[in-house]
Amino acid sequence: MKPIEMQDLYSYKFLSSLTAAPHGEKAALVVKYPRKEENDYAGDIYLYENGALRRLTADGKGDSPVWEDDHHLLFPAMREEKDRKRAKAGEKFSVYYRLDIRGGEAQKAFELPMAARGLERLTDTLWFFTASMDREVPDEYLMTAEARKELAKARKENEDYHVLTDLGYRMNGAGFREGTVPALFLYDAESGETERLTGPEMKVSFAQAVDGAIVYGASVYQTTENLFDQIYRYDPATGETQTLYGGSDHSLRGAFGLGKALVVLGSDCQHHGVNENAAFFLLEKGKLTQISTPDVGFGSSVGSDCRLGGGKVFRIYKEQLYYTCTVGGSTQLRRMDATGKTVTLNRREGSLDCFDLTEKGTVLGIGLYDMALQELYKVGHGDKVEALSSFNTEALADCYVARPQPLSVKSHGKRIDGWVLLPRDYDPKKKYPAVLDIHGGPKTAYGPVFYHEMQLWAGRGYFVFFCNPTGSDGRGNTFADIRGKYGTVDYDDLMAFTDGVLAAYPQIDPKRVAATGGSYGGFMSNWIIGHTDRFACVATQRSISNWISFYGVSDIGPYFGRDQTGGDIFEEKDQKKMWLHSPLKYVKNAVTPTLFIHSDEDWRCPIDQGLQLYAALLEKGVDTRFVWFKGENHELSRGGKPQHRMKRLEEITAWIEKYTG
């Protein structure tokens, strides 16, 4: 069988935005694909109906479909040249097209005077959505077309500088957003009117339709990050807004109407910090009463570099809440009623990335199963899934896809689970090089799903091994909580797993083992070079090297470093604690050849974090190389431009082969 190559990325399809029709057994989804010459991704909308898939759009610009009724889909697009010119000039607006699934071309349906996100139906004629709005110009959407054009021109003239007044001034992948707040809007399809429902000082975190009203979470704007929300209810019949929960002691992630009950998902972050798993609460008479303690992370945190876009991870059906959660290295589908009673519906090994339910209760999902790329599935009970599409079958035909071999070790009295990929044409009588791959997060997880980079290395004759050390998702709050312990127990877990792999597979040459990882995996890669010389080389990506200089420069705010290290920048003793957990502190011990991969628009782990360690290694005379990606962000390996993703993988692979070949 032929090996998987770097260029195979161009043949992969990425599925997302699955949404079932209001009635019947049909659903729409988006299929995206890389374009080599254009160096971008195109997307088309597909319809699943009567057991078959049919492409509805073919211009590569289909995205985020929403059902208007059983026969029509709405989706945002800039299909006309005049609209593209307006957007390029800086004008903020959204254009939605209407597509009849029975045939015909998409027609322009309506235009909204702001950059709308998350359009959702409320009633037959009312829709709601959020949009990022300038606090100083809260009524921009009410301006005349000419006035808005002039405002866009003025902003364009001033685009070379930013005036900062808060800590939420930029977001990874979204750029600068100083002085803006996410606002909630109502759109009346009959009148064509748009109404802002939240004031200029309110920041909306979520909004959901509940029994004909909008229930949303929001907090008052602050110059520093506010993690806690209040809950409000807007009634379109009366135009009134009611405060349902006025507390400021919970980080809230959603509200769901289950019959007459309103169930809220959230956490007070008091026991395990900002990464604490949420619980379900019943909201009655302004009070939250916990009804369930699902010690799991919601959604799928199982990593892969073969996704692009998201979808639903919660769905209400017949007064019960369906949701996905991460358990071990896989995703489960569960169902809960208003009392908190929970049933696990599907526990198939792999990742259920998003799902929806049809009118008859059929669960359709997009997933990564059986070491295949994403496909559309019918999700049954137990471990049953039935593939309904074959978008990626040809891409992996006749290719060697290594099957993960499970392996567990003991570390600090705990079980550490992981997997090993065997090299192509594996001969147990030969010696092989290997790669330790470390996941990001830290509160994410590896699992037995397809990873392009790992399969590439296995195809090139490498053992590839990976695990979920302390700090990972899928094992509960206590296991995931590594606050104040970065580089200690988690490092020991990784080394114990490495020892276990070498013991289980003596075919691995211990002198030809490389390590790599991104984000938290980059932090651990940086930590490794200061604490051991056992690896032939390291490739560290989008990393943290210095918790002190990390303060205040990441888009996740100062609270993250304070929470994770247990150190306060304002206290000298805590500064010592932050430095204690900084890889840069131990660079004097480093002798391992190290490659750095960073992007200059990475606001999550800014590029200076890599540059500091790079400079120190150069001064020490350690062989090092820094690859600086322009115009990319923290998502380079997963959503970066195709050519940039290829360059990244080429650099890492060449570095590994240089020192382990």
C-alpha cells in the first residue's frame, strides 16, 4: 500500500454545519476542500435526502446554511461584485441568499446592516443573531447607507493604528476588535426591520430560542475580562426583557428549554479553575439549583488536523437535551431530561464532531470513525454508526493508514492512556525511528482518529506515539486540573509513556526519537529540552516559554496565566512561581536541536514566546531554526492556508528526518 503524502491534503474534504430540516428526514451540510492554486478553501452546500446526497451549490462559496422552511435554505454570501467592493471598503453588512432545494439558482433574500453571526429562527417571520458592534457608534445599523459608507471610509483612513481601552482588543483568527461588544439583534422578515435588543454596554455570550422567546447570557462591558454572565429573556410578543438570573458568580455556556423547565449549563470555576467542566442547573425564580454533575467536557475535544468548521453539539428534541461529551479519547452522545437523568446513547470509539436530529428522531452526525476522514453518519445506539457519505473514500484508497495500538502505563499511581502507530511495512526484526506527538490544550485529548501529520510520518517509516497526560480532557475535573503543576506531573507522564512505548516496542531505536507538539504541546516541547537530552530533536509549535512575559499579551486574557500557574504578576513571590513553570528558566540545560514554528498573527501564544527561547538557544550554540509564518494565527496546522500548512509539515518532517534518519 502506498504511503500518505503531504500533497494528499489537497484531496481531503472537510464536513461541517450539519442542520436538519424542520420536517422530514433531510439535512443540509457544508463540504469544504483546499484549492491549491488559489491557496484557500472553497465550500459547497449539500443536501441529504432519501438516503442520497446532492450538491446544491457549486461556486465554492456555500457556508452556514439555515432552514427557512422545509424547501428553502438561507446562507450568507458575497456573490455580487458590488457587494465584495463594499466589504473591501470596510462597510459592515451581511447578505443572505435563499436556495430552493427543489431546484433553481440561489436568489438574494435580504441584507442586514451589520456583520451577522449565528442566524437562527425564532418564529415564522422573526430571526435573531449576534454581531460585533462599536460601543461608540451603537446605532450604526440605523444610519443611512450614505452615512455608513462615510463611516467605513473614515475607519479605512485610520486603519493603520489602534486605540486600546480594554483587554479584549484582539482575538485569534478575528484580528483587532477594540471598543466592540457582541450585541443581540432581532430581524423581522416581513417588515425587513432590524432591532438591537441589547445596549451598548452589554456583551452577549450566547443566545437560544426557548418557547418563542430568546434566552441569552450577557455581562456588562468591562475593561478587563469578565468570565461571569447574567441570563435574560426577551419576549417578542411584548418587546420586554426580563432578568432571569442576576448573579455574577457563574460562567454560563447555554440555556435550554426542556418542557416548562429552563436548564442552564455553567460553572462557578471555584474548584478547578477556568477549565472546570460545566454542570447542569435548573433555573427557577432567579436561583440556580444543580441537577447533574457530568464530570465531562462538552463537545468533542478529541484532536485532529482534518477538520474545518463546526456544528451543533447540543440539540433539544421532545423536551430532552441531546449533547456530545468527551470521555477518554472519544466522543459520546448523551440525552438528559429536565430532572438531570442522563442516558448514554452512543459510545462509538472516535469523534462525533457535530450532529442534529430529524423530525423522526434520527441522529445524523459528522464524525471521524474507523481511522477514516470525516463522513456523514447515521448515529445509532450503543456503538453503531452507519456511513451515509463517501466524500473521502477515494482520498485514502490504497493508502497505508496505521491503526492505533492502545497502550497504557502507570505514572504517579495513575493510568496514562495512549496509542502507538506502527510504521508502514513494519518488520519486527528491524530498528525504527519514532516521534512523540504532544497535544495542545492542555484540556483536550488525543484519540484513535485520523491525523494527517501522524499518518504521514508512519508512512515514512516512523513509529508515532501519543497519549493523554494529566491535564487532558475526558477523565474528569481532578485529572484535568494541573493548575500550578505545569511541567511537573504532566512531564513525568509523558516520559513514563515514552518509557512504556520503548519497552513495548524494542524495535524503536531510543537514540532516534523526536518530539513535537503545538500550543500546550509546544510548551511541553520547550519544557522537554530544558529537562532531558533523550530526544534526538524537538519541533516546538505556537508555544509558551515565559509565563511572566505571557502576561497581558494573549487573547485569552491575564486570567489564564494566573489561573494555570497559580501565580499573580503583582506579587513578587508569585512571579517566582510563574518563572518556576517557565521553560525559559531551564534553557541553560538545553542541548537538543530545536525547530520553532510560529505565526505572526497568533494572538493565543504570541510569536515572541518562541523568539525568546530561540534567541537563548542560539546564544548557547544549540542547533536551532525558526520558521515565521506571515498572516497566520494559532490555527495554522488546522485551518491555515493550504500552502502554509504544507510548508509547516515539510519543515517539521525535514527537521525530524535530519536528526533521526
